[in-house]
Amino acid sequence: MAQYDVIIIGAGPGGYVSAIRCAQLGLKTAIVEGRETLGGTCLNVGCIPSKALLHATHMLHEAEHNFADMGLKGKTQSVDWTQMKAYKTDVVGQNTGGIEFLMKKNKIDWLKGWASIPAAGQVKVGDDTHEAKNIVIASGSVPSSLPGVEVDNDKGIVVDSTGALDLPKVPKKMTVIGAGVIGLELGSVYARLGADVTVVEYMDAICPGMDADVQRTFKRILEKQGLKFIMGAAVQGVDATKTKAKVRYLPKKGGDEEVVDADVVLVATGRKPFAEGLGLDALGVKMTERGQIAVDGKWATNVPGIYAIGDVIEGPMLAHKAEDEGMAVAEVMAGKHGHVNYGVIPGVVYTTPEVATVGATEAALKAEGRKLKIGKFMFMGNARAKAVHQGEGFVKIITDKETDRVLGAAIIGPAAGDMIHELCVAMEFGASAQDIALTCHAHPTYSEAVREAALACGDGAIHS
Ligand code: NAI
């Protein structure tokens, strides 16, 4: 029986990052993972493969729509779907292999198999029981089910995000249930590949909770790209045959049930925490009403020596939120002061254009009665964006009217997911919009749009 300082259950971004930080802090560490490869949902069937497909299909879009304009003429591209999936698999392999290398480099043992916790201080994997002073549960999440909808990724007709990443062929007609991040990213992929994509969403706006300005602009841009939306529609069920499916929904405004036909239905209505098989019930680990593991401000559960991080606890289900918690909990276990600033966690949708947000929304701040000053700058006024056919969208910075402190920001435009970090750093340092406006920004860059939005919080942007 091996003895560890820490055993981490789950090798997704939360778990493997935590393991590396534990090892760096001198703790003897093991990580348990039942998949064939490390990296969890994110690397195997989530963020990374979807980004490969988004990149490949964005290139296709450029070839089909913008090459001729730039004087690039000749044979048009055609899609070899098998090769595109092979490229995606290769990208995933490079990344999961990279994590395996990092585990070896940091002398972290990979215990292969599915873990359970027979008692505090013990982790069972297969027939072996290992001892650990501390255990971190980083077991992630799985797609949540929708009543009346049976997902079967093997049949490939009604699928979740995992199935949608590996469809045997590009469907002619795809219906996506849910206009959240997964639905819009994968809906974009298939729309660019030529599928007729309809998104059915219960709410009246896409990406619920996001800045309302962004929601409107984002929907308009996606519609221009060919995606269709049925809003205010509560999906009641899906009737599938071997080759087709019908999505039944009730319009919220009233009226009879309506139907959309599809060759493939992608169910993207959220994810739920995954902690099955760990034996948490028997251990008496406290759960929240929403089925998450309850933790305190230091990620400790009510059972001494057992911690939890990532999608399995409260908060946004984002890889980088899990990573931050993974590092912080390692520091707590090593006797340091782990900390996560939950007020500055960016959210990104990797469509084209990208959408990125951080901090509070205008609506939430106004509901609190805060006096605001908002600076907005359209990418139409940004030379670099126009040079690459991406002059749509804007940067919006929300500041406190009196102090000019940045409270939140939203970007819809080229490289938004990278540019948002300038605003994250500003918020971490308690910066004002003027601090950003007074910082020299290289020309010509997309980042100038951030500076212009900051200038718009003061005496005005230059190029608008
Ligand atoms: P989501 O929570 O983002 O969106 C689900 C959507 O489905 C919502 O708009 C909801 O109103 C709608 N919906 C729910 N039930 C419905 C019904 N019966 N009829 C019609 N519409 C219905 O969930 P999603 O997109 O599945 O993503 C799951 C998690 O994974 C999220 O927490 C997301 O943040 C995370 N994720 C993050 C990514 C990123 O950061 N780029 C990429 C992919 C996933």
C-alpha cells in the first residue's frame, strides 16, 4: 500500500494542475484517472478538440468567403471530414501526451483506473488501496440530461458534445438544443461545414447571463453566418429514428407544440457535477441542493482531509476556474494561503468573432443601483480588424462613475479571448479606465480597441 501526501481524483485541468503545484510544493502526489489518456473532458472531448474543429472550419470559411477578395484564387477547398477528424485527434494526442510528460517530469504517480474513497485518507483504485494525508476530488462534470430526450452518441442521431465531435458524417440538417457556449461553438462548426443549423433555445436571448449588448450583436452575426434561431422555445422531447429526428418544443408565448426536423440533434443544455462511484454518501460528504460537493472558502469538504475543486463544486464550469482552484488548494494543503478571485474569471466563446467577458455585467450593476460610466468602441474603427475581414463587434468597458475603476468588460471581435486578459489584469490591480487609456498600445493591433474603449470612458475615443 503506497503512502502519499496527496491523491487527486481526476486528471482534468483542475486535477492535473493541482497535482503539478502539489509536487512543486514538495508534496508526494498521485493522480487517479480512469480514461486512457490524461486531460479530462477539456483535453479529450471538450475545449481542445472543439478548438481544432473551430480552427479548421474557420480556415474553410476564409477560403470560401475571403480568399478571392484578397487575390487568392484557384481551386476551391473541399472538406475531407475523415482527415479533419484525424487532425483533431492528433491535436488532442499532442496535448494529452504533454500532460503525461508533465506528470513524469514532476514525479507524480498516475494510478490508472476509477477511484473510490472507502474512508478518509484512503483511495481505492482497482484492487489496490492507497493512503493519503489529503484527497482532492476533481472529478468534473458530465452533460446533463433533458427529460424526453435520449442521447446515444454511438447511433449518432441524438448526441451530446462528445458525440458531436465525432459524427460519422457532416449532417445536412442539424438542430441544436440550447444556445449556450457548447451549442454555439459546435453549431458554428457544422454551419461552416455546410449543415443547415437551427438552434432551439428556451430563453429570449442567447448565452443567458451575458451582457445584453453582446447577446444581440452576437446573435445577429451568427444569423449572418447562416445559423437559425428559434427563441423562447421549451424543448419537450426528441423522437428519433435510425436516420432522422424530430425535436418537439412548446413556444413560451403559448400555442401548440411545434416540430423541427433534423438529421442530427445536438443536446447542449448544460452539464452536471460528476461524483458517481466515489462513495461520498457513505462517507457523509455534504452536497449542495444542486448536487455539487459543498466546500468552504478553502475548498475543504465537511470531511477532514477531503477537498473538492472544479466542475464538481459550485461556480462556472470552466477549465481555468478549475485550474485556479487546483493551484490554490495545493497551496492550502502545503500550509500556504491559496486564493481565487472569483470576481475576475473570464468567460470566452471561441466562435468567429470570439466573445469574451469578465467581471460584472451592466445589467447586474444597474440592478445594484451603481452609477456607471460605459466606454464602447466598435471594431469598425480598428484598422487591423478591418484588414482581416473582422471589423464587426466592439469592446465595452464598464466603470464606476465616480472612481473610474473597471468593474467589468465585454468584447466581441477578433482575438477577444486573448484581449480580455488586459482587462483581467487591470481589474486584479484595481485599475481605472484612465490607467488603460494612458498605456501605450502598439499600432496596428486589435488591442487598440481596448484602449479606445477606455478612452471612451473619459474624454472620448479617437477613432469613432
Ligand atoms: P449552457 O448552460 O451554457 O447553455 C445551455 C442552454 O440550454 C441555456 O441557454 C438554456 O437556456 C438552454 N436550455 C436548457 N433547457 C432547455 C430546453 N428544454 N429547451 C430549450 N433550451 C434549453 O450549457 P452548455 O452550452 O451545454 O455548456 C455546459 C458547460 O460547459 C457550461 O458551463 C459552459 O460554460 C461550459 N463550456 C465552456 C466552454 C468555453 O468556455 N468556451 C466551451 C464549452 C462548454
